[in-house]
Amino acid sequence: MIAKLKGKISFFHGNYVVIDVNDVGYKVQVTAHTLGRIASSSEVELYTHTYVREDTLSLFGFLELEEFDMFELLISISGIGPKAALGILSIADPKMIRAAVLSEDPSILTRVSGVGKKIAQRVILELKNKVSDLTANQKEKASADSEAFEALASLGYSVSECREMLKEVPSHVSDVGDRVKFALKSSGKKNS
């Protein structure tokens, strides 16, 4: 099993990156968020999950251990394969997913292609006891981020843009409207 890769980025294509480790190229599927973060890098270090089935051997990579752990929790659920789990993590970070599970809100999960309401409810049911409880402040922020994410997406921003914009918002800004305004302002400053 390959648990971690560190090497030079050979190239990107679609939703994967090829990492050169000692002259061997490893094709690693990543989230859109990870792809955006490593796009300007020449080297990368990823936590990896090796997915093996009768006809498939695939690697899935993550910059952060928290994202890797959430991926493994998601694929442990019947009906959620690695591509659906990667899709969920492309849309929401682990804190947003935990908040959605703890508040029993399937809306962020159903944004992923192939994840309908039944599967989203199964994710919530099966992860309810597995995800660590968030503090009240973390729940409030994650819930506000989920709503702000929806608002930014409805304005035409991509998933990765929404996630990056919301990372710039200070944690003390808790109102959804204020989070959206701050995200839009910080995005405007970067673009000018």
C-alpha cells in the first residue's frame, strides 16, 4: 500500500496529477481544491489512499491529513465509492462535511453528481457517530460557510474559487451575509 508520495510534479490532466518519484510516475487523482493549490508548485507531498479492486488500482491524494481521514470515512459507507468521496471533498472541506452530518443537512452532499438524497442521508446516518463533535462555534462557522458557499456558487464562482474565498474570511465573521461580502471583497483585492 502506498500511504504517501513526495516528488516532482510531471504534469496535470483533468482531475489527476502525475508525480515523479525516483523516475517513476504515479498517477494520483485529487480534488479540484488540491489541484488548484498545487497548480503553481513544482514539487508536492500527498497523503495517498491506494484503491484496489479486481480491475482497478488507483491512487487518491490529499494535501492534508484531515481530508485524507474524511475520504477514508466516506468510502467506508456503502454506495460511496472513491470518485463520489473525491467529489464530496471537492465541494466541501472536512469541517463543512462534519457540520452537515452533525446538523443532519444533506444539501451540501447532494451537490455532488451521483449523490442523491438517499445516499446523502446514508452518509449522515453512518457518519453521525464517527465524526468528532465540533464546538458550537465551529458548527456555526461551518454552517455559515455552507450557506455562504451556496451563495457564492449561485453567483457563478467555481467550487475551488468558493473554497479559497471562504478560507480568507476571518473566523470572527459569523453572519452568512457578512461572510459572503468579506469573501467577495478579498477576492476583488486579489484580482486587482
